[in-house]
Amino acid sequence: MDRREIAALLAYIGRLDPRSIRTDEGEARDQLAQWHELLGDVPMATPHGWDARVAARQHYRASPYQIQPADVVRPWESYRRNRLALHWDPTPSADPDDQAAWTAELVGTRHAVAAGIAQPAYAPAITSSQEEINPRLQARLDQIGSCIPPAARAALAPFRPARAAREAAVAQGLPDALSVRCEWCLAPVGEPCRRRRIGPNDGVRAITPRATPHPGRLDLAAQQAQNTEQAQQPALA
């Protein structure tokens, strides 16, 4: 605010609280100089929601004490913080190889948002709509069929034999053994079967995962798949 805007703000405050009016010319000049020194970087109003007169009115609505410059600065700083918290830096239009121009555009955008000159840029929402997927991305997804490309999956197979055996069985149309709990080793759903090593005193020394499920688990998964298929078939009239 310049001195004219500070004088207008003090006149407005004087209408709300006559105690703040300075009748002596010297005192009025000192008051104007003090407020201008402390509020020189605070705007009177912005296009997007800030008004120093509203801050003054809110002060007197909540407090019986005379207003001080800090009672206007605090709401202004809160206004700036809230706007920057909502802002998501958009990609600058400057050449990314020009670091100075790139940084200057980012800083300029943030200053405009904080000063209330521009609206915050919100983060783009994540959408699952198939219509908005980039055609090149959709073609790539159709090609690999998974978030793990086939070449990477084959390279990982030696390091996760249980998962590789499960994927191979599903690819051959066999039931997924890990979809049921193993009644032999008590492995839960989704976990590979386990091999127990028994010590001389019949105690379990170690438990290691098996690359292949127990036969009983395979039979149980096949039976469950058969029951599910029968339940999905429409009842005969």
C-alpha cells in the first residue's frame, strides 16, 4: 500500500473505532508513517479474495482492543501461505535448458499466486477413464499386457520360482494353487507352500518356501475352481 491507501485504510478504521483517530497533525503524520513502514508490502486489495479493510473489520468483530499493524499483517501472511499450499507448480513454458528462464518463470508464478494476482494451479486429478488414456500409452499396455514387460518377467523368474510356477500354471489354464490355503503346510492364500526341516529331536529346524505347491493344494484349488464354474452356470429349467 502506498501512503494514500494507508490514509484511506486509517480513515476506514477510524469509522469502526473512533479511538484510533488522531486529531493532532503531528500524531496523525507519525501514525501514517508508522503504518506505511509496516504495511508497505501489503496490498489494499487483490483480485482474488484479499482486502485489508475486511481484515480490519474481522479484527473488531473478534477483539475489543484497538487495531495494530500486526493485526493486518497476520491475516495477509496467512492468506499467502494458504494460497501457496493450494498451488501446484505447472510446467514452465520456458526452454528447460535455459535454467535461468525456467527458474524465473517458476518464481514469478509463485509470487503472482502468493500476491493474489493469479489463481493457484491445482494438481491434475488422477482419472481411470479409458477415454482419456493417450493412444500411445494404450498401445504399449496392450503390447505388454502387464506393468512388468515379458522380458523383465523372464529375467526375474530364476529369483522367484514360486511366482514363476504360478504364472506358468495360470497361462496353461490350470487352477491357481495359491488361491486357496494349503491344508498340509498351512500356507495362507497368496503365499507359497513351505518345506519344514525336522531336527533329530523331531523339532522344526527351518521353514523354506517351495517352488511348487503341495499336491493336495492343487487338488483343492481345482475343486474350488470347478465349484465356482458350476455355480456360475445358469440353472437348467
